[in-house]
Amino acid sequence: MKLGPDKAVCVFGLGKSGRAAVEWLHSVGASVTAVDTAKTPELLAWAKQSSSEIDCRLGYQTALSEHFDLVVVSPGVPFDQPQVASLRARGIPVWSELELGWRATQCPVVAITGTNGKTTTTEWVASLLDQAGQTVFSAGNIGRPLCEVVTQTKELDAIVLEVSSFQLQDIDAFHPSVGVLLNLAEDHLDRHASMTEYVRAKARIFQNQQLVDWAIIQLDAWEQLQSLGITVSAQVVTFSATRNDADVYLDGGEVKSRLPNDAGSLLDLAQCAFEGSHNAENIMATWLTGRAMQLMREEMVPVLKSFQSGLHRCELVNEWRGVRFYNDSKATNVHAMESALDSMPSTSSERNVWLIAGGQGKGVDFKRAVPSVRRRVKGAWLIGESASEMEQIWGPFAPCNLANHLLEAVAEAGRNAAPGDVVLLSPA
């Protein structure tokens, strides 16, 4: 579908992605109706400064009955939102902002998804390509919508996109030259009906790829796709930090490869600047992406060694009286929290972590974290609406306390911690 003055488009959901979609569509002359059920001061201000040619509708909306050639949805809009569902039922194509932006993109696309590690790996891949002399942007779920930068892509060697399951749910022709799937674990089950549906949404990153493209997939995730009968037409290469039967794997502290022309040791993790064993797979995926983009091993290794963990990702905030305080607030699912616990420095006793967790639940099962909690957690301070559920599940295995807010949890954890202990904010 070619978008221009003869097309009527409804953009539903006016967060950052939705607003970027509205503005790009208006710039190419489409007739745009911008809809959001919220009516916040921010949205009212945006609507006021928008072109009078854009039909902005904020607050509660009845069914949208007029003709549209296309509906574009923001990632925050559920697949079954009633008004969007009614438009879909009328046979109107529904695209994510990712699909809309991709159709106007004029450079190769690297797309990275997975339950955890997306932002770190996206940042690392973009930096690796940049330091190899390529002109690149990072965009997507990382905070800069693709539609915001799409007009600049003709000047780029590549664009590196972090993509979420929500964005992939409503793609049609989206086709990255390199697709990366980092891992699969329970997350967003408040939005996806089941883990199977979540996995299928993630796998859509590969659905339009061809043999000349690359699919870089963590080995356990690849086996999950195969178990569901999902096929991938691109060249598949696998990686794993826990299994040695992947194409790229961890042997002791060394990243090794069995790929043709790249067999042998690639990288000694002891020489790398980042903290946390969970980053081993992020670095493998970054190396494989560089390889797919035709970078040489010699130009990649010095750059990979310099990478550091990003903000809010197992970030060492401070050390006070022998106690280390880590901010892992990006760990918003159980799998991410388990990875953080496993990566924390330990003393003679593995149970040296004072965990701060909680917040809004997303339909995930906190029981799966019991082995990690039992092994590593000395005590926990729990906050938010999930606190009571966490206390009930984890309480038999580690002392759990309820806190009214984050400041109280940090203060109490710090007060109870002894030299050699760790205070870890990892919400789960």
C-alpha cells in the first residue's frame, strides 16, 4: 500500500510511537485521524500544537464508523482493544508503527528481540557498527520510534531496531536483513493469552526473511520455535552460554565458535569491561550480528571488550561500608531477576543478596524463581501490588518483608546488610 494524499489512516494510541506515526503520515499527505482514549495534559498540548489538518480525538470514543484505508496501532494498544478489533473485523489492514516505518525505510535493518537483553544488545550492535565506520542509528522499542527517523534512513548504512512482541504482533511485510532472538521466558502474559502466543509473536521477526538473510537465535529459543513447528527461511546460527552444542558457545570464561572460517576462541570474558554473566549471550549475539554485517573478527574484538552494562541493568550504583548496591530496575520479569541474582558477586556464602522486588504483575509465575531465591537471597523487601503474592511464594525459602515504597526498602535492606552483602533492586 502506497501512502499519500488519497489514503485515510487512523492512528490508535498516541504515545511516542503513535505521535511519530501521525506526524510522518501527515508529512506524506495522508488524511490522518489520531485517536487515544486518554485525555492527559500532555496529549491535549500535543493536539493543540498539531496541524489543523489532523483530526485529533482524545478521551472516550464510540466506535469509529468512517472509512479508513489503514489503521496504525501503538505498542501500548492491546491486540483485542474493542475499537481496533471492530476496525479489524471490517477488513481494514492493521499495522504496527514498526510496519509503517519499515515500509519507508531506505537502508538494511537489523532487528533484535527477546524477553531480556534487547536494549543492551541493540546499543552494543549499533556501537559496534559505528566504531567499524558505518553510519547507523538505533531506534524502535529502545525509545526512538522508527517513524521519527525514517526520513534519515537513506543516509544510513543500517538501522538497528529493538522490537517487542507488541510491535511484531501487527506486522505484515516487515523484513530485517538480520533478525536476532536473544531468549524466551514468561513475560507480558497480561497481554498475550498464553506463552505459546507470546513465542509466536516473537517468532514473527523471522517470518518474511529469505535465504540471503540471517537469523541469530539463542539455542534454547530455537528449539522452542521448532517445537511449535515454526520454520525460518533465513540462515540460522545459534548461540548459548549454557550449552556447548550451539554454533557460538561459552567454554569456561571463553566465547568460542565452531562456524566455518571463524572456528576457535573469539573472546575472553575476563578481559571485558561489562559485569554479569548474563551479558555473555548479549555479547555473542552482538558478535554474530557483526559477522552477518561482514565485519572482521580483528575489528570487532577490541570494541566488544570495551562494552559496559547499560544504566539500570545490573548497574553498580555504589559501595558503602562493604555493601554493594546494584540497580537492575530493567529486570521487569522473573527470568531477568533470576539472571541478576545469578550474576551477583558472592562471598563464602552464596546467600548474600538483599533483594528488592515487586511492582505491577504481568501474569507471570513467581514460583519459577524459588530455586534462585533459595540459593542467593538472604532477605527480601517487597513493594507494590505484587508484594503479597511474592511474600507468600518466596517466604518459605527466604525472609520476606513488605515495604511501603522503594526508599523504605532500600533503607531497610542497607540497614540489615553486612560487609560482603549485596543490595539488589531487581523488580521481577
